[in-house]
Amino acid sequence: MHDLLLQIVSRYAEAVAPPEGVAHTPIPGLTVIRCAAPTGLDYAISRPLACLVLQGSKRVTQGTATFDFSAGDSLLITADVPTVSQITEASADTPYYSLVMDLDPALIAELMVEMKAEVATARLPVHVEPTDHEVADAALRLMRLLDRPTALPVLHAQFVRELHYWLLSGTHGAAIRQLGWPDSHAQRVTRAVALLRAEFSQPLPIERLAAVAGMSPSSFYEHFRAITSLSPLQFQKQLRLIEARRLMTAEGSSASGAAFAVGYESVQQFTREYRRLFGLPPGKDSERVRASA
């Protein structure tokens, strides 16, 4: 099963993956990752997802916890949390391959009702477990649809649903149930995170975020930090800095241009906070990233 899924994923990646190795498929939320060499550190605020590693190895750090995983393992992220990731094992002869599926909270909620599943005790937002056979089988049939363009629009939704079902009923099930509970603290915080992602360059008072989440400001702050490991202000700051880094490395923006584009009013403050997160001032860091690419 694993070898056949690897063959299909590698064939698809070789055909369509751009130089950076991220190939978005026609199936919403499904992405193929290919990398032919170990990478530097990648900073992101990850969305809820399941990542099935098929070849090579990767390391992900979230807060003080570090996870190393390789072929046959699945990484599950169940909240919008800051992560630092790095592909640690890959080469031109044996590239790193993984299949990433964004988790759909609405679909999880629907399945939980049908499965009569109870909400589990809250767990840490990042987990690594061996990939369940049923999950790999569902992923295989989903990837096979890419070779059947006439069947793809008719069948992909039910195959995505099946993949979510096996994730929910397998080893990762307890970890993702919070995503499907409509009035859970995780779902309320998710509504505020959506606003932060959409308007990160604008001032966002905590009172507005708390209102979106349907909580008092003090309760919202407590639950937001418990779920994401950051305060709302720190979360917004990381969104700004990550986008500024992308503007400089991918689009050639200057440090000052990127700073103002993401909402900073002071280049000096931007430089201080950028260096604190990425370890180098903006100019040197963007030069290093471009050179390594």
C-alpha cells in the first residue's frame, strides 16, 4: 500500500511540482510536497492538517516540543499554531515526498454526528503517529482520481469524506474531535483566527476578536493562548513577520516596503521583532533564504 501510494504521488509531483516543490492538486485542500535536498527552517502558522510522509524525513517544532517523523508516519496539526519545520532527509535520488490534506471542521462535525462520537479531552495541537492502513488506502484512491478527469468532479468529495472518516476513527481520532464540536473553545478561537488571518495588517482590538469568538475578553485571551500557544497580539505579529519575509524573499520587496505593507509603522521596531523571530536582520535573512533556494 505504502509503495503504491509513493509511486503515484512521486509520479504526480515529478509531472507538476514547481521548483519549490509544492504542488496543489485539483482536489481542494490536497497538496503534494516534493523536495530533493534537506531544507532550512520554515516558519509558519499552520492550519489544521494531516501530513502523510511517504519518503524522507522531517522535523517540526511547536513551542518546546520537537517531532521527528519519516516514511510511514503521519503528522496531525489540530489548531492554527506557530511551527518551525525542516526537511531533514532528502536527496536527488530519494526525494522527500508527502501528501497533505487540510482538515475540514464542518465535515468532521458532520461525521461526528453520524458516528455518535463524543468530544475527547483537549490534547496538544501537534501529534505524530504511524499512518493507519485505512488512511493510506483512502489517500491512494483519492490520488488515483487525478488520472481520471471525468470521474474527479463526481467522486472527489466522497473520497475526501472517507479520508476524514478514517482519520477520525483511527489513531488520530481523539485529537481531531475538538475541531468538529461546533461550540468548543477550539472552534470559537478558530473564528477569531480567521479574522486575524484576513486583517493581520490592521489594528485588531482584543474586544473585537473576543466578540467574534463569543467570549469575554479575559476568557478569550486565556483560551486563545491555551490553544495556539501565543497571545492574540503575538499571533498577529508572527503573521505579519512571516508575510513580510515572503514579500522580501519571493517578491523582492525591501525591508521597509515589506514592513509598511504588513502594518508596521516603524522600520526599527520591525527590524527588532524580525531578528528576534528569524535570528537575522531582514536584509541578511532574505539574502540567505534566496541564496539557499
